[in-house]
Amino acid sequence: MLEITWPFYFVGHYNMNLLSGILLFVAGMIFHKTWNSFLNFGMLLRTSNNVAKQLLLSLVLIEQDIKTISEYKKLVFKEKGMSDQEIENYMKTEDKMFFMWREKVVLTLLNNFPQEFKKACLPFNDWLGAASYINTITKNK
């Protein structure tokens, strides 16, 4: 059998046969791959969590812009001579569409987010839960 002398400077010389060397090498490779996968999974989870938070914060900004535009529409309608009842009816319809849009955005986000990270990154099921989560995020910043 082929013997390999391995110099360990702190311990002295250690005789290791070729099979032991190969087994130790393979064990080191497996450990390296497992540890690397574990670290990569953690980084992927962290990145997914940050992406989800940024998406939600962007949705809040879009929501604020839509509300500002809606208020501006009211002023324009008044200037154009629409009655208060017509404006109110239009705004109720727009509010319903806005509510449906918000719910649709959250459902789309939930359905398209990676299943492995959904529970960790998106702890909500609807817009109200998302809004509560957003408030938590902004308070922690």
C-alpha cells in the first residue's frame, strides 16, 4: 500500500495512507459545499427580505401619489363645474378601484414570491396586514 508522509509542523510527521487522504479530501469537500450552501441560503433569504421591504415601501409611495392625484381631481372637477354629488359618486368609484388595485398588488406579490421565503419575508395576507407590516418596518428604521 502506498504511504504518504504528511508534515505537520506542530505535531510532527503523520503517516497517512492514500485511501485516508482521499476520504479526508472528500469529507472536506462535502463540508465545504454544505457550509457554502447554508451561507448562500442565508444571504438569499436576507436579500429576498430586503427586496420585499423595498417593494412594500414603494407601494406606499405609489399609494400616497394616487391619493394626491385623487385630491387634485376633486379640485379640477369643482373648477369644471361638476356638482358635489357627481364628484362624490366618481370618487366612490375611484376608491373602490383603488381598493381592488391594492389588494391585487398584494396578492400578486404573495403569489409570485419564492415559496421558500414567503413566510419569513411576507407575514401578511392582504393590504391591511401589509400596511401593518410596513408600519413595523418604518418604526424599526
